[in-house]
Amino acid sequence: MTIHVEDSIATHVGSTEGSLDVFRENYLDPGAVPEYKIHFLKYVNFRNGAQQAKRIVSSIGLVAYLVEIGFAPENAIDVAKQLNEKRSVSVANVMLPASHLDAYELCA
């Protein structure tokens, strides 16, 4: 499946391209409020080592975050639905706005 981030000039200016990997941490407990760990791995100037993860609780929180970083609402909802069925989803070619990049920088 291909997920397209909304296509606009604003999406690309000041953004970094990479893959967004979303993991449902408590997938073994389907009745629990979902807890997600998100990694963004940029394609250019990637540094080896532990990568900082962003954590989000609830499907609503995940959808809101994905829309905030440029996903079309229907694509954000689709990602959340996929994570109800499997443990992880990887989205290639995401243009992450610069304002969100610090959350994923290399751990010290």
C-alpha cells in the first residue's frame, strides 16, 4: 500500500524526507488503549546509533499527529486501522516538517 502525504509546496519547503515507522507497543493486549512508538529515519545525513522515538497514546492521538505532519486525514486513519491488525506500519517518502525533526534526532 502506498500512502501519499498531501502534495503542496509548503509540505516540501523546510522538510526532511525519510521513512516513518510506527509500532504498536501493546499489540498483545488488543483491548488496551493503543500505545505507539514512532521512528523517523531520514534518507540524507543519516547517522548510525540509537534513534530517538516519539511516543503517542491512543488512535485519536496518532491520527491527529499524522495529520499535523502532513498526512491526508484519510491516510492517517488508514495507518491507525492497519495498526489494529498488525504490530507495525512503515511509510516511505514522508516529508517531515523541520518543526518536528528534533523529536527524532540521535540519542546522546
